[in-house]
Amino acid sequence: MEKTEWTGQMPMKRRKKMFPFGFLVLGLFLLSLVTVSMPGCKGAPPEERTADKPKVSTSQYLRSLFEDDPESWKEFERIQAEFRTGKHSLAIGELRQLMKRSPEAPWVEAAEFYLAQAWMLLRKQGPALRQIDLFLDRYPTSPLIPRALISKGQIHLAMGKQHAATDAESRVGEEYLRKAEEIFRQVQKNTPNDPVVQAEAGYHLGEVYGALQDPNRAREAFRKVADAYPDTPYAGKALYGLAGVLLGEADLEGAGRTFGEIEERYPKTRLADKATKKLEGIRLAGSQAPPLQIKQWIGEPPPEGEGFEGKVTLLSFWAIWCPHCTRNIPNMERLRETYAERGVSVVGITREKEGYGVEKVKEYIDSHPMSYPTGVDEDGKTSEELAVSSIPCVVVVDPKGRISWHGHPDYLTDRVIEVLLKRSS
């Protein structure tokens, strides 16, 4: 049997029950529409740019699968609503019941696709991968194949990052990341006339190269998406990713220009608001850091108290209710241990919140490996003066008390520390 172009896997035997002839004709017609590029898409050959062949969206295709079963469509719409409200576990159970009721219905394709997405959103990577591979095998010519492959690539990307974070010396993380790169490139190759899919795959390639610590290729991938597909939802995200890469190289000037580009190109959007807040922090670079306003120290306070004397200080703003913050603590510990002898210290700063007072913070610190001191920010005054509008966030202060770096800790790489140490010597 011949291998499929999309998956490289052997498709399963056709089900014995035949679909109605009318549905078969409709399916073939819809499939032909999906391959048509949108009018005026960049990179499409002139003869493909026709305005009289509308592109069928994912939602339209899903709806077409339920054409002969409106009752099941209503139930599927309700399950979709559960997705939007984050009830993914509930959706899994209901999707299974729906498929069990009519296992041979055409719309089972849609249910199986959503089942894979539900496992993925629950971060159940094993079940998600198995469901995606099952979908790719059963529906090798489905217009949903690019979406399924992108999901598969995202899972490999997440697994690669996870392994790289827990064991930097292991090759397992890199293997997952290389597999993700292969999948995203496959998607781009097979969807040359779909700008949205091209942009999404390109954006994730930028993430892959960032995780592989290949900033040159990451910058190239993000910039290509931003410039070649400016009208897609991924252009602004690519610029945001590009700014992160630049922060990871201690290029605050370049990151600032890129955040400014987001403001200019996508004004009055949530992404522009986030970029504006990031710019507020970056613009503090070079200015004198204000004294810390700490209500209470948990554990031993830093020797220098609330000032900055002769050290490169990493001010880590975090909270125990913030999962991204707690996942970042081991990396802050690693940076402290690696660079302590070269004059780098870490100071944690947190804020009280209803249900998360000082005692809760103490309990957390006592049960987790966290050797650096943590101060409770007095009414958020320190956060406000240092333009920390979201957490986690790290503000780096040089030995002379000047702010030298401001951003998300994911971008506080060893390269950044080395550059900042060199500048402060």
C-alpha cells in the first residue's frame, strides 16, 4: 500500500459501511476548496490567486461533517463551548459518549480531532500523541491534517523544553525539539498556499530554535512570519517572540524597538498593551534602582539589606499562586549557584494576597529548595517603582545600583549574565 503524503504512515482499511453518495460528493468538493489559496496571499503563484474560489475554514469543514445529523451538531457545539470555558476533562468524556453512540458517522472525524486537542490542553502528552497519530492514520486526506500535525509538533516542542529544563546534559530534549522542527517544516511544505498555517508553523519554528539556543535562526524565523504574513494572528506573536530572543542576548535596545513595532503595527490590541508594559521596564535600564521597600523578610535578609552594594543582584518577582513563577525557581537557584563566586546574588520579592499571606509563603519556602532570601513587598511599592506589571519578572541591578536588565526570567540566560558581568567589571 502506498504511503500518504501527509503522515508517512499506512492508512487503515476503509470502513465497510458506505457513506451516502451525496455526502461523498460534498466531501470531495469541500476538500478541493481547502487546497485553494486565499486571494492575494504572498508566495502563491499568480494563477492560484483567484477570488472566485473561497477558502473553507476549519469551522466550516467541521460543520459540514454534521450536515445530515443536526442533533449531533447541537451536542458538538455544546462540547465546543466547554472547550472555551476550560472544561477539557468533561469534554473528553462527552466526546467519547458521542462517538460511542454513532461510531460510523462522518462527524466522528471532528470528534476525534477535538479529543486530541482536549488531551493536549490538559497537558497529557502521551494520550494526546496517541490520539493525534490515530487521527492521522484514519483520515490521511482530511483538511484537518495540517492542524493535527501542528498540534503534534507543539507537543514535541513542549516535551523538548521540559527535558532540556530538567536535564540540560541529556540529548532527549534536543531529539524532541528536532522532531518538532521536522514536523513544522513538513506542514509548511505541504501547505504553500495557506498563509495562516504557514505563519503558525513558522512561529513555532522560531520557538524551536529559541529552545535549541540558536538565536540567529530564531530571529530569522520570527522576523519572516512578522514580515511575510502581517495580517495573520501570528505576526504580532512572532514580533513578541523576537523581542524575547533579543532580551536573551542582553540586547535591550533591540527588544525595545521590537516592542515598539508591536505598538505601531497592532495598536489597541491586547498584545500592544503587553508590549507597552514591557517597554516601561526596559526604559528603566541605566537608571538608579530605588531602595527595596520590604514589609518583612522571610528567612535571613540579604547582607546588603535593602540596597545594592558591589554585586550583580537578580531581583526575582514571584508568587506561590503563580505556576510559571514556581517552575522558574530551580533556574534562579542554578544561576545563584553558578555565579555566586563572581558576585551574583538573587533576592526574591513577593506580595501578599488574600489566602496567600506571609505564613503561606513561609510554608512554601520551607518545603522547596529555595536558598535565596525573599522579601514581602510593602503594598506593592517596589513592584510599582520597578515597573513590574506581571510575574514572573526579573530586574537585574548592577554593582553601582543601576538597572541593567528587565524581563521575563525565561530570557535570563547564561549569555545575559555573562554580558552583564562583563559590562559591570
